[in-house]
Amino acid sequence: MAKKVQPLKKGRWGVKIDLQDFIYQNFSAYTGGPEFLAGPTARTTALWKKVKTLLDAERKKGGVLDIDVDTVSGITSHGPGYLDKKNELIVGVQTDQPLRRAVKPVGGVRLVEKACEARGYQLNPKIVEIYTKYRKSHNDAVFSIYTEEMKQLRKLGIITGLPDNYARGRIIGDYRRVALYGVEALIGHKEHDLAKLNGDMESKTIRQREEVADQIKALQEIIRLGEIYGVDLRRPARTAREAIQWTYLGYLAAAKESDGAAMSIGGVSAFFDIYLERELKAGTLDEAGAQELIDDFTIKLRLIRQLRPPDYDQIFAGDPVWVTLVLGGMASDGRAKVTKTDFRFLQSLNNIGPSPEPNLTVLYSPRLPEPWKKFAADMSIKTSAIQYENDDLMRPVAGDDYGISCCVSLLKMGSQMQFFGARCNLGKALLMAINEGRDEIYVGHHLFTV
């Protein structure tokens, strides 16, 4: 017989936005083994079969199934898209069809044109005109800043990974806030921030007011994204399914608008576990139901795509988007942050097979529970789909509520941005120094006096 779902424990998180406090107050550390885990449900198996059919078709078409060349991607740019509307528990894809890629010319329209042409598509000429004549792109802005020496170093390949195409900024949004507070409350906090920015209209204040106004507008668009899928994101999530759905749509909004090379999601396992465990204890959800929610969420993350030119694939194998999702780690109060849902995320590798995405990353400490360390090691051997990072090294720097941006660097959830530096070809730099500053491939280029 089902019991009443217990209310969430209150704390600082009830009066201010504080996800760390919410998790401290409510999560249940798990020190046992994987015996409780459930295999795939018939619904999950059928859904994954449809995904595999799409993935096969994508591979046969050279890695890109389809491109929407007529619509500039944004939070609300497309109508709803479904994998299987009747059977999906977590809904939402980047365009109106799974694996259909969107165009994002704000980064640079020529790059998008090249990516489309390489796949046999032509970008809508109207989009080209707008982003050539009327709208300055990120690429144009960066090139206008480069000095002639910088351009030469870029052309000769001495410095690579520069910010002209994909920028070099990294940020992990705290998408859990959408579920815990609801977007209407988040807008209220931002309106309060805007009201406080009322001092002298110096350049810093003007910029901050403009950026906060843009944030409010984006949050309003996230509400509309929810409406597209029949979801009321104005209010907080009430159930485990809603908590996962709300969080995913917050992430999807970022994936639809941002063209970053890495789209990390951070740490969500303890957050999801709080909602799942409440329903498991009340008897309104069983383990198979909990697992299939995580499996469905994982499937959606595996469908995230960005449009890239073929030479991108020559640098990074497997068409990566680095949806890095962290698991485990230690809490600052000494508890292990391992929950049953950390196990469930690794169990997805059994239920729907291994995959590079999401990029599952175990935050490792020798103090973690032995059953968790053993299960993670066993799954690593079985799937080669898990990476490990030193939690004891990073926790003193960032606290215990952090994610991994791209594949290595830590970022506090929802509160830090990182500017990733360019790469220097030291071998080539040494060769040019030996050759009196001359490049032996591009004849006539003499950069430096040595």
C-alpha cells in the first residue's frame, strides 16, 4: 500500500537559491552494492531499438542524418520533436526531429556554410545575407580584434584552438534550479538583481543591466520551451519524473542556443536521487521505474548533436559534444556523495550499452565506499566508458558541488566561467627559431627576427 510522499527538509535553500544546501538537507548516502539495480524495461528496450535504427541511418549518411538549413537555432526555434511520443518518459530534442542538426550562424556563418556544403546541403541564402550584412557574428568580432602577428601565428599553425570559431569560454549551467524552484521564481530573483543595478550609469553597470535583462528574456523563453512540450516549467517539479524532465529541458535550452564545443551537464545524480528515493519509500515508484527514468534521461543526452565540418572529426573522433556528467565524490561534511542514482547511471551502460555520451566521470577519493569503487571499476573494465578525476584534489578548490567542463577542468555549478587557452605547437616554434623565424612550408613567411 502506497504511503504519503514525505516533504522535503527545509533549510537555506528555501529562502535563497542554494542547491548545495538542498542536497545536504535531503540526500541519502548509499554505502551498499549494486544488488538492488534493475535491468531494462520493455519500454526502454523498445525505445533504444528506435534510437539504434536512427544511429545506423546517421552512420550510413556519413555521420549526419539531416540538417535544418532554414531555421536559426534558439530556445524556441523549433516545434516539438519526439522519438516515440507515446512511450517517452522524458521528452525534448534539439530540433523537430531526433538527430536533425540545427544551424547556429551567430558563431560564424561561413563555418556553418562549409559544414552544410560538406554534407550536401545549402544553407538558406537569407540566413547568409542576414549574418553577412546585418548581424555581426562572433567570428567577425574576434577577427577584428586579432593583430596581424596573431593572424600569422594562426595561419602557420603555431597557435591553434583560438576563439574565432567556437569561442573558448566554458560554463556549466545549474539546470537543477529549473526543477527545484521553477522558472517563475528564477525570473523573480533576476528581476531583483536588475532592480539593484541602479547606480551611476557607468559602462560596467550598463553592461550588467543588459546582460541580466537578456537572462530574464532567456528564462521566459525556457517557459515557452516547456509549453511546446506540454510542460509547466513556471512551477517547481513535484515528482521524480518532473525533476528529471525539468532539469533536462533547462539543459536542452542551453544545447539549442549554445554552440560550445563542450556541453557539460555537471552533477545531477544526488539531486535526482532525492526525488526518486522519496517515491520509492512511499511505494509510488519501484526500482524498475526509477531505473527507466535514468535510462530515458541518458538516451536523451545521447541524442545531443552539434553541426560541425568534417575536419572537426579529424581532430576529435566520434563527433563529441562532451556532455560530461559527474558521479560520486565526497561531501565537504565528510559524507560520501554516492547515492543509488550514481549506481543507476552506471547501470544504464548495461541496459542500453556503452556510449561516449554522456561522458560519465567518477569523482574519485580513496574514502569512497568500497562497493561503489568496485562497481565503477567493474563497469570500467566491461565498457571502457568511464573516466576518473581526483576529487580530493579539486574539492578544496571548488567545494563539493562542482562539475567537469569538457573532459578535465572543474567548474562550480552555475557560478563560474572558464576561458580555455589556445594551444602552442612547441615543436614548430622551435623549428622556426632554428630557421631564423622562417616557416619552411609557407615559403616567404618570415615572422621573427632571431
